[in-house]
Amino acid sequence: MKNLVLTSNPLLEPSLGLIIWMTVIFLALFFLLKKFAWPSVLSILKEREEAIENALTAAEKAREEIKNLNADNEKLLREARIQSEEILRSADEMRKQTIGKAQNEAQKEYERIIENARLAIENEKKAAIVELQNEVAKLSIDIAEKILREELKNKQQYDALIEKSIKEVNLHNS
């Protein structure tokens, strides 16, 4: 039965006319496809190829840019670390200078206060000595006055002492 179906269909039997018509239709279809379809298919394939190449080139450029950006970021991080270390060193140095300056100023102020206190003590000492000398002189005059009053109770002794004092003053002035 299988043989009957295969042999009974005229399209499945190779005949010279069928082969020629099939070849003509194939060549016509091939020619039409070559003329109209292939150029657009090839241009679409070429565009697609160019788009893929552009995408690969862009991806490679992006990879290079990312690599460069990473290198730049690392460089910036190193520079930032160096700058922060320099800032910290500078701040520490300024702190030390400020402390040193404050200590020097405190030492100078201390020395000035000590010198002022020493001068004040010296002035007070001199004033006390002058006051003591004045007091001693006053007491000496009071004592001498009392002694002279006792010794010069009479007028003759008083007159004799005055004349003697005048002569001594005249001798010193001469």
C-alpha cells in the first residue's frame, strides 16, 4: 500500500518537466531574493555587526575608563591621606608651638611678677628704714632735748652752749 501512495502521486515522481519547472521557479525565487531581499538582509546584518562592534568598543572604552577612574580614585585617596597626615602634623606642630609660646609667656609673666614683688619689697624696706631713721632721729632729738633741759637748767649754761655752738658753726663755714 505504501508503494501505491508513492507511485500514484505525480508530484513525487521525478519527471523532466517537473525538474525544469522546479529549477526555473528556484532560480526565479533565488534571483528575486538576491535582488530584493539579500541587500536589505545584508545591510541589516552589517548594521547589526557594526552595532555589536561599536558596543564592544564602547564596552572596552568603558572598561578602560573604569580602570583609569579606579587608578585616579586610588591616587586621590593617597593624596587625601597624605594631606590629612600633613594637616594633622601641622596641627600638632601648631599645638606644640602654642603650648611653648604660652609656657614662655607664663614664665615671663612669672618673672615679671617676681621682679615687681621684689621691687615692692625693696621699696617697702627702704620706706621702713627711712621711717625708722626718722623715728630714731625724732627720738634722739627728744632725748637730747630732755638731756639738755636737765643740764641747762640755769641761764648761764644755756648761754654758754649757744655761744659755743655759734663759734663751731662759724668755724665750719669759714
